[in-house]
Amino acid sequence: MKQDRWKLYLKALWGAVIALLVISLAGAVAGSEFWLTMIGGSVWIVEVLAVLTLLFIIVVRLKEWIEGQVANVAEQKGASGEFQMLRQSIDRIEAKVDRIEKVLDGIAE
């Protein structure tokens, strides 16, 4: 839900802007004297909101990418730890095999 919260905010904001445009156009149709001012203000708000929306989307995507990179690094470190544990197990097994070979060589002689 947290990841989709920003989408909900953007939808609500764009809904409010669309409502503002509709009200401006309704005022123009109704013959308001200031309809050019209302539409001009609405267009300015839409332009600013479009720029802010693009910046917001870029920031959110960048944040998601950074989180993915951090997760990959953490996963690689975890894999490195597992590799070290496997290497230690192999070393212990090799030591046991060496002792078994010594015992078998002693029996064969």
C-alpha cells in the first residue's frame, strides 16, 4: 500500500485540477467576464502540475532503483557468507579425507 500511496495522491491532485478546468470552462460558457483569466490560471496550474508530476515520478523511480541496488548488494554479501561457510565445510571434509588416507596407508603397510 505504501508504494501505491503516491499514485493515489497524484490521482487526487489531477482530479482536483480537472475539476478546476471544468469549473473554468463552465464559467466561460456561462458568460463570466473573467473567463480568460480563469482558463489562463487553470492552464498555468496544469503546466506546473505536469512538471511537478514528472519530477515526482523521476524521484520515486530513482528511489525504487536505489532500493533494488541495495537489495542486490545485500544479497551478494549474503551469498558471499554462504560461500565462505561452504569453503570451510569443504576444508573440514578434506582434512577428514586426509586422515582417512593416512589410516588406510598405515593398514596397507
